[in-house]
Amino acid sequence: MRSFDVFNGDADGICALHQLRLADPLDSELVTGLKRDIALLETVPAANGDVVTVLDISLDRNRAALLALLERGARVRWFDHHEPGEIPRHPGLEAAIDTARGTCTSAIIDRHLGGRFRAWAAVGAFGDNLEETARKLAAPLALDAGRLGELRELGTHLNYNAYGASTADVLVAPRELYRIVSAYADPFEMIAKEPVVRRLAAQRRADLEHAASLAPALSASAADAYVLPEAPWSRRVIGTFANRLATEQPARAHAVLVPLDGDAYVVSVRAPQGGGPTAAEFCRRYGSGGGRAAAGGIDRLEAGRLERFLDEFAGAWSG
């Protein structure tokens, strides 16, 4: 019997898997990728009797591959918080999927494990820009503001590293970053000892300074959109910049676009609470989009649709 761990290479996916493997160490085959590498299940060669654990990956975007694995006799455990569509009913599938606005996969795993590795759950939630959720998870740890801030920064650094068109854009490939994280049972030990944390912090700071110097391409009554230039730094910072905008102005919707292949854009969307569509609902209008309530993305928006996208984005939350 073989075991496969399939996970999103962002903070939430990494911290969710790390908690699970701290509780249940396993020599598994790792399958992961950058933030937009969602269709990962089709690369898994599992067969009858094999076990596949999936974390922080959209079931809806992997439906055909999931059904094929189940047909081959693999057993699949699925932990996630993205909109799944209809969840298949199959004796080989165990699905723990919670799409509530304030949850993330690290929080779902924390619940599954009874809070055994609560600090890492908080890191994952902070990385997913879920400040309130992260604080609630960390509350039993009775951390002072400084220590809580360290967990927030670690989560933000790990999440920042997940964005790029390829591993050439990022500081550390997601699989390698998970292996680094997995060496530390205590996140504070990683913060104190691991050089990659300081390298990620410096690069993230520089990229954010580039983004913050730009004016929005759209500033509407309830929404702002930024179109970044085509460059490695913009591909790295797209998600972190969108999260910062959402944190600073939570009552507004935000979109950050980065050129893709010269004739399209990658888009990160952050939706405000209250009226209007969720981020996932808005992004699904564009074919290759999806996500969750507060945050979503579009893998490919054709350049010819940019003006229409901006018009629709401006009106979606205008009330």
C-alpha cells in the first residue's frame, strides 16, 4: 500500500499537512505545487488499496481525477474549505469539507485532531488572512502580542512563497518548504533558527514596496483594482498585496491582476463581508475562477476581457 499527501503549497495547505503528520507520521509521496496549481489529483498514480490524503485543494476542480481514483480502488481523505460542488457519495471517500467564511483547512485539521498542534493551526489561518480565526485558535496558548505577531508573520511569509507562475519565481519550491517546516514541531523554534524565514521576510517586504507605489487602475464606490506590471516580483506579491488591501480596507472589494503569457491576466479577488457576491461566486463567472467566500482567483482572464472585468468588478459590490 502506498500513501500520497496532496496539498496546496500555501501556508494553509502546508500547515494543515504538518499538523496531520505530527499526529500521524507517515512516509508518504508528496504532491504539491504553487497556489494556482490546483488540478493536482490527476498526477497521482494511486491504485487499489492506496491511500490519498488531500488538503486545501478544490474538489470541484479535481472531480474527474477523484472519481478515477475511487474507481481504481484508492481510498481518499479530503480536508478543505473551498466550494466543492456536489460531493460524491462513495465508500472510498471521506470528506471533511467546511466552506464557512471564517474557516480554513488548518482549522479543519485542528478540529479533527482536537487542537493538538494549535500554534501551527494559527499559523495556517494567519497565512490565509483569517485574523479573527487565527486569534481564536491561538487564544488557549495565552500568547502575548509579540508572540502572536510572530505567528502572524510566519504564516504570511509561508503564504507569500506560494505565488508565482513557476518555481523560478519563488524563493523555495513548495515541496521543499514543506520539508523545512516539517522539521519543526514548534513554530517558534522555526522562527528563531530557520534562515529561510528571514529571507522570505526581506523579499516580501521589497515586493510589497513595489506594489504599494502603484496607483489603482480602478477606484469605484466600493471596489479597487490594481494591474501590476509583468515581472517576477508582481507574480510573487499578488496574493500578499490583495490580502494587505483587504486587511486595510475590509469594507471594500479588491482585485489584483498580473499579466500572464502576454495575452491574459491572473487575478486575485478579495470580497467584503455583507452584500454582494462572495469572491468564489464572482470568480466563477470567468470560467477558470473559484475560491471561497472572502478570497478567490481567476487562473486566466483573457486580455480582451479586461475592461469588461473592471466594469463588472466595480458594480458587483456597489449596493
